[in-house]
Amino acid sequence: MRRRAVLALTFALLAGPAFAQSATDPVETVRAFYAADDINAVRFYAKSLRALYERDQREAKGEVGRLGFAFHVNGQDTEPGFAKSLALTPLSNDGERAEVRATFRNGGPQELRYNLVREAGAWRLANVRSLKGKTWDLVAILSAPLP
């Protein structure tokens, strides 16, 4: 029984950072977002992005809304080895706003820029932009009229 408790505690201590935003490191917040592997993980979104995303979900009424792809992988699915190719690089951080570059392979080389803001003591995603291949801006997509 004691061994199980020790293993559970060890897992919790190691896994915890992968599932929560970082109060000090925007890169770790983006890393945790990728670990969640779910664009519905709105706990990572800043208030403004969350409002746009939730409005899109409501207006789509269970159908595909403005966002017809998994933006964090820039596609519908991921190719084998995607996770191994993911590299996160801090580009800027002034304590209130930060930018993180994500590069990876998924149907070709990809580069996303994550803009983060500090809200309620944690880093949260404010916008995401694609800079390779088909370029897009997440806030612009979610702000557009429904197709």
C-alpha cells in the first residue's frame, strides 16, 4: 500500500506541471497546452480568447464553426513523430506579455507564434498565428462572421 502511495505522489509531482499554466514561464504554459492536446482546454485561454472561442462554439450549435482545424497542430490530425519534432522557443517576455515560437513537423514544417498574457497570476494564451504555409491568425478567425 505504501509503495502505491509513493508512486502516486511521484506521478502527481511529475505530471502536475504538464497540466497547469505556469506562473513564471510562458514556455511551460505552451508546453502544458500541447500536453493537454485539446483545443477545448479553455483553461489555458486568456479571457478575450476564451470569450471568442466559446461564442464560436455556441453559434456553431454542435457543427463546425469558424475554426475547422486543430490550430495547435495546424491541421486535422498529427503525423507520426509530431511530438518529437515539437520545439518551443521564448521570443519575448516583459512580465505581462510574452511570445513563444512553436516549430514542428506536421504535413511539412510548421511555425506557430503564441502570444500570451498574464491573467490571475498565470500565463494564458491570447492569440496564435501560423507563419509557414497557409498563414492565419486565431483571433481573426474567431472574430470573423460564421461561414
